[in-house]
Amino acid sequence: MGPHSTDEVPEAKEEIRSLSSSHRHTANLPYIHKVGVPPKQNLFKEFKTTVKETFFADDPLRSFKDQSKSRKFILGIQAIFPILEWGRGYNLTKFKGDLIAGLTIASLCIPQDIGYAKLANLDPQYGLYSSFVPPLIYAFMGSSRDIAIGPVAVVSLLLGRLLQAEIDPTKNPAEYLRLAFTATFFAGITQATLGFFRLGFLIDFLSHAAIVGFMGGAAITIALQQLKGFLGIKNFTKKTDIISVMHSVWGSVHHGWNWQTLVIGATFLGFLLFAKYIGKKNKKFFWVPAIAPLISVVLSTFFVYITRADKKGVQIVKHIDKGINPSSASQIYFSGVYLLKGFKIGVVAGMIALTEAVAIGRTFASMKDYQLDGNKEMVALGAMNIVGSMTSCYVATGSFSRSAVNYMAGCKTAVSNIVMSCVVFLTLEFITPLFKYTPNAILASIIISAVIGLIDYDAAILIWKIDKFDFVACMGAFFGVVFASVEIGLLIAVSISFAKILLQVTRPRTAILGRLPRTTVYRNIQQYPEATKIPGLLIVRVDSAIYFSNSNYVKERILRWLTDEEEHLKEANLPRVQFLIVEMSPVTDIDTSGIHALEELHRSLLKRDVQLVLANPGQVVIDKLHASKFADEIGEDKIFLTVGDAVVTCSPKLADEV
């Protein structure tokens, strides 16, 4: 930071008591500006400001200011149900866009939902149920115009794995289903709670790099799981790691594969990938990859029906229950041993679903240039999953593939979700019996083609170029999912994300500053090799707040810089360091441990006959330095507004002494 670029000159001098950074203004020295010390703040006011910035940084109550009680009530209702706000300006033109988008995403979601339900070890109708009720709830409560709601591959796989670890879905299907509804209920409670208490920032602890790795690993795991249906294998491993899956696949190559199934799967996978290629090549044909899965289902179902390929070992969907969602409120575990298990699974699934939905919502909001309230989104997602758990749905969230199709199809509002929901309703009421002869291989092909898009090679390459530690987090999550399990991959992703935060907090960067030629600007000598050090002075910048977690390291690192510099000066027979200037512009805060570390640093420097000088401490920092009496200890004439002022003041002293 430049010595003058971040300096703040107080406008109202009478409100700020100032202390001179030097009491000895000689004729030879330019004017040295005083360091401002803010007036003592009221403790309650300070606490209130901190809470507001932590939980209400977006000032959500701004629209309520200076409004009548009736208007505030209306605004409150609109905040909970945004559809009441944007619905007033809704017109036929917008409905045309939403109708086309809704029909397009419905054609994509129906075959995907049947496949995703199988990932969660549930009957196909539960996937369709989850694309009927949740989108309706979201349309009324959500604030994103583009997000398409329903089951997604990653959450379905994660939920299936976690539930299967507690209850065997084949031996105890009723208990398994009840635990799924319980987990969905607590996923909704988790999401709504985070949103209501303004704790949305917690999901940001899962870094972008970790999410890229986790999603990529999950995509490969999901694709490998589809080899069972794709190849027609009956005895398949329940493990998800790549070694177990490949062992199961190659172990049954001679007697377990069904060639008719393989032909159906490979043919339609090729068709789906070709449709994706067409859609990517020309944006006008976005509808081709969107409608391709439904065409594949219709054609493959018709083919199996007329050839009776199911008699030759081709596995089919068989029966799908007809009718809309039955109530499941009585099936949720509110007591007993499965209550806690359902809660744990729900929290994990809810957080992952939330991370995906908010990321998708923010992406499309930035593309259309409108604001998305993350906390409102969490409440909406939570509400829809709570209601969903009581209407036979499992965890639903924003689907990236469907949202992308929704966006490209020209959706204008969340009404596209209502249209999709209506199509799913008609499907459940009238069309489900027609899916009886749908081969499992086509569902496997649809899922494989869908999850391929989750493997983001370009993002991984960019992460490698930008930040190697981020790349370690990305690969850690990726390999954890692929070679261990989804849970292990998730744990690695979270652990590495936290490790990075801890590393940055406990080991902040420091730098030696030098003066750029023909200026009074002081910069990092590693970034600017032409910057020169000032004889007799060592200027160190600390690039972080100084807290208990890093205070000892900061003190030791500064002393190490000094030791290295003294050794270098001794070898070169140059004057020793007499002033250590600490540039504190980046130090946004300091706690008692930080003050204690500065006191220890000051005492260590006195033993070496080196004086400590501070430059540009911020408002919070200077206030605490005076409150702790440390400013008096080092002397108020050793605290300067800029590094330039400190150098100008200290250099004449050296000249006088020499």
C-alpha cells in the first residue's frame, strides 16, 4: 500500500483528538501530519455495529425505513413471498418465455428424476414427487428467476450412501423410506435455520476449489455406479470407490454383462452426447440436449416393448406408482434411535444442497444483473424441503443442468418452475404406466451424460495456475470421493478448506519495504526489485490483523527479518539498523495478545539498541494502542501517519548522530 493512498484525513477536526507523531518540527523537516485517534465509542453502540455488519451486512430492513405500519406489513409479506412483489408486473410476454422454459425443463427432468431416485435407492416415483411439490413452494418463496428445482445427482448419491450405511434398502425398505423423509425434514430445518438467523456465510467455508474437486469426483462416482444398469449387471458392489466398482465390473465380464442392454445404453449415450455437442456448438439449438433424454426414453421404451427385450435379460423400470404425492408427515421419525441419525444425514445433505443451489442462483443472477439474497434463498429452500418431507419427497435443490436449460430457454420468472411442476403432475396422474418398459440402461445413459458436465477441467487448470494450495484442496476432495467415498471426499474438502483458513490466519505474510526511485512511495522489495532500502532503517509491513493466533509468529518473523538484515549489513560493513518501522496499514485489528506481542518486540529491540516506530495504524488499532498505554510506552513521537513521514523524521536523527 502506498503511504498516501489509504490515508484518511479527518474532516471534522473538533471530533477527533489528535496526537502529534513528532513534537520536534524543525525548520529542515516538512510538515508531519498528526495521527488521529477516534473519540471513545459507546460500548453498546460498538457491539450493535459489529452485530449489524456480521449478520445484516446487506441491510435487509432498508426498505422498511420511514414506512407506515400497513406498508411495513405488506413489505414483510413480500419479503417472505417475493412472488407477491414481482407478480404485480407479470404479463403475457413473460408467461410465453416461462411456458417454453417450463416445458423444456420438464422434458429434461422427468427421465432424470427417475434415474436420480435410483441413485438414492428409492422407487422412481419419489424422484417425480420431488419435482412436483418443492418447485411450487420455491416459486412462491424463492428470489431467483432462473434456478430450476428438483432432485440432483450429487445430493441423491450422497443421501443414498448415508442412508444405506444405516438401513439396508432391500431388506427394510419401509424403514429406509422413513429415514429418507426424516433426513429431508432436517435438511430443510438446517437450511431454513441458517437463513433465518443470517448464517449464510457458513457455507462459504467450503472453498470454490474444494467444490470443483468434490463435484468432479462425485460425477465420476455417479457415472461408475451407472455401469450396473448400463451393462446389465445384476450382482453389483454396494461400495462407491473406483477400485471396488471396477473389480465388480470386470469380475462379471464373462457371465454378468448383457449385450442387448449394452447396445441400448451405448447407442442412446452416443445420441445424448451428440445432442449435447449440437447444443454447445450452436446456442440456438439449446432445446436439442434438453429434449434428447425424453426422446431417448420414448424410443427405448417402445423398442423394448415391441421386441420384448426384457425377456432376454434387459432390466426395465417395471412399476411406477400412479397418482400425486401421498402424505408422509406421519412417517418422519420424531423419536427413537433413527431421530439422531436422520438429523445428522439431513444436516450434511442440506448443507451440500444449499451450497449447490446458492452457487447456481448467484451465477445466473450475475448473468442477468440482479441481486440475490442468499439468506432468503436458504429460507425458501428450507421451507420447500420441510414441506417436501411431509409429501413423500426427498432432498431437492437447484439443478445446474436444468437451470442452464431454463436460462437458455428464455425463462423470465420462477413461473417456469410452476409450469414444470404442472407437467410432472400430469405425468404422475396419467403417464407413469407407460414407463413400465423403460430400460434401466437408458436411465444410466441419461445420468452419465448429465454428470459429465460436472467435471470442470477448465476450472481445475485455472485453479492450478492461480493457487497451488487451492489445487491441493481440489485434488484432495476429488481423490477422496473417487478412491474412498462421498463422505470421505466431503470431509477432506471441508478439512482442507479450514486448513487453508487456519494457515492464512496463523501465518500472515510480512514484507520488507523499500523506496521506489524518485518517489516517496514504499513497496515490497520482492515485487519491486528497483526499490531501495534506507540506510539505518528497516521497514517491515504486516499483511494481516494481529490476533492471539498469529501474534507470536508476527513478533518472531519481524525479529528474524531484523537478524537477517543485521547479518547482511555486518558482512557488507554498512551502518547498523537503528530504527525498525512497522507499516500497519493492512493491520485491520489487534487484540490483547497482539498488544502483548508488540510490547515484547519493543523490549527485544531496546536490548539491541533499535527503536520501534509504527506507521499508519488504523482507527481500531490506534485506539487500542492508547487504551493499553503502549503508545505512551514507545512514545507518541514514534507513531506516524505514513512510512514517508517516519523515514523523513528518522533519517535526520541518523545524520546528526553520524
